[in-house]
Amino acid sequence: MNKLIVIVGVSGVGKTSLMNALRARQEFAVAYEQHDQRPFQSLFKGDSKYALANQLDYLLLRAEQERELRSGKFPALMDGGLDLDFYGFSRLFHNRGWLSAAEFDLCRRLHAFIRSHLPPPELIIHLFADSKTIGERLASRNRINIASAQDAELLESYIAEWLNPLPESRILQLDVSHEGIEYPASVPVVLDKIRTI
């Protein structure tokens, strides 16, 4: 079974950019968030009644991606991922009133069921940056953003609550506030860590 490495953090922190920088240095199987290809993402952006459909779609997509990545021949990288979609975004959307308590519980049950059948990632790379950097990166993105720069602090707190009880050996924390798009400082650190898992 292949190693799975997930890159997590708030919207706009640079998860996809780091993944692309890593791919330029080593061969990986990859899975992206696919914002533009998801059937409910743009609908949800326009109308919160699609929040549940969007979250269920993402949880299922990420489970399908994990299963496929685990069966490949190269170590696997994923931007975001199943656990971030639940512990981060489902909680955020519930907090914002876009998911009811019953709908959030449905997401929780689905996530728990999936994770009981798929092993957790071997490594979680947690990217964080200062609020100015997050705001600038979100503003420069040409994609559908559900979470805003104003959501970053709350989303980061949810990520911290999820990661806090996990073994330190499974988490790599990186401050990417001053990183360029090719991640010259972070890529060697990440590749060294991957070799140890």
C-alpha cells in the first residue's frame, strides 16, 4: 500500500502550489481538490442550500481519490483531503449556519465510516501563514472560493483542534508566509521528512 501525504491549511495558504513544487522534484501520484469540476461547488457559492450536497460530494471524492492513490506505484500527494474537508470545512460551514446540526452529523457519520475503511495519511503537512499573506493569495486566485480570508482564523483553529491529539511524528508544520511559488525553503524539508515515513 502506498504512502499517502496530505497537504492541509486554510484556503489560499498554498497547498496546491507546494504540491506542484514537490512534483517538480520527485515523482508522485497526485489528487487535487478539483473545484471547477465539482457539480455543487459553484451552486454552493451562489446558494447555501447546496452546502450539504457539496460536502457529501467532496467527502466521497476524497475517499475515492485516497483509495486510488493507495493502489498506485508512487508515493501519493493530496492537496486538502478527506480529513480537512470534514474537520475544517464541514465544521466551518456548520458554524456559518450553512449546514444544520443534522446535516453536519450526516457529514460526521460519513467521514467516520469512510475513515474506518481507509487508513489515515502517513504524513500531514500543515501549512500556515500570516493573515496578510492569506488575503493576498486568496485575492489572486482564479477559482471558486467558498471560504474567505475572514474565515481563515476560525478554520485554522479547527485544523489545530484536529491535529493536536495526533502523534507529532505524523505532522510537519510549515510557516509559508514568505515562500515563493516554487517553495525553495520548504521542498527540501518536506522531501527529507517523506523519506523517514
